[in-house]
Amino acid sequence: MNDDAFWALMDELSRRPGDRDERLEWLAGELRRRPAADSVAFQVRLERACEAADTRALWRAADLITGGCSDDGFHYFTLWLVGQGRKTYESVVADPDALADVPEVRALVGRHQEEWDDDAWPEWEELEYVAQDVYDELTGQEDDEGEEFHAAVDDILDAEEPDADGERGGDDDRLDGDDEAGESGGWSGGGGAPAGPRGPAGGRTSLPRLTGLFPAGRSV
């Protein structure tokens, strides 16, 4: 599974009808039709995408929208963002204020959080678990609590950690034989994952339009 295949799934997921549970079941069905290794590759790319969105500027944007964002809540927010598809994801990572143009965000403006239903929240924790569930089903590992799956994901992520010279230690062939180093994607440019929300800001730090929609200190 290369970047384009991953984002094709995310783009279709963002367009699917039905509630989130129905859309995730569709995604699980798509992964079931592929080799188990594709579920591992999917998870690696999902985690990379979330890491690339892990910036102070985007955390501030999520905090404005939700009226207070915990570390876990921010991670679930980045999962939701990936689930909006490639165009929205890349636009928002480059400029978090672009969230002001996302229809799902605009639908929350002026509404108290008590009025937000589960599918309206800009968080999607359940997206984290789809690939593991499918992998366990395909490999008969339902009883190992995801140990084999996470070990396979960690092996790839660890192998790709930059070494002292800034070079990744792994080989993209471990994900897909057709991948090439430097292939375009939300996370693949710029030499390594950005700093987290308490590190240097990524993207633009000014959020004038989003602040106008979700004023700091509003009642939530």
C-alpha cells in the first residue's frame, strides 16, 4: 500500500454515506480484501499522518474548536482530520486556520457542545483500531491483544527513525515494493516528523478566521 492507495481509502471514507460506524465498517471491508501486510502498512501511514499534524498551531486550532483539548483529545482530532481526506488534511496541516472552511467545523459554530452528536465531534478515536482488528481477523491473532500487529508496525516505524545523519534507517520497500523515497504525501516532506504541540509551531500560527468563529473563553 503506497501513499496514493492510503489516501484513496481516506478520500472515499470521507465521502461515504452513513454514520461513522457504517463508514468504518466499509473501510474494514476494504482492508479485509487485501493482504494482512496492507493493514500494517495502513496503520504506519495513519500514524505518520497524525505525527505530521502534531504541531502547536494545529493543537491551538483544535483547542479553540473544542473549548479545551487534552493530549488524547488532540490525537483523536488528528485522526479525524486524516479521515477528512487528503485535500482537507494537507490544507489544514499547511494552514490550521483553513479549518474555518471545513463544513464539518462550520456546522459546529454557535452550537453548545451539548448539542453536538457523536458524529459531529471533530475527534475519531475509532479510526485508530480498524487496521488492527482486520489484521487480527486475517491472521487469527484475535487473542493476542494486538501484540503481533503493533510489533509489526513498530518494527517499520523504528527502522525508519532518522539516524544521526538525518537519514532514515529503514527502507520503504518494507511498506510497499513500489514506494520511492521522497514520494509526495502529507508526512513525507521535510525530513522527519514535526515537533509535537509543545514544540516549535508548524504551519501558520495566526488563526484569525477560526478565532472569529470560536472565540477563546466562550461558553462550551
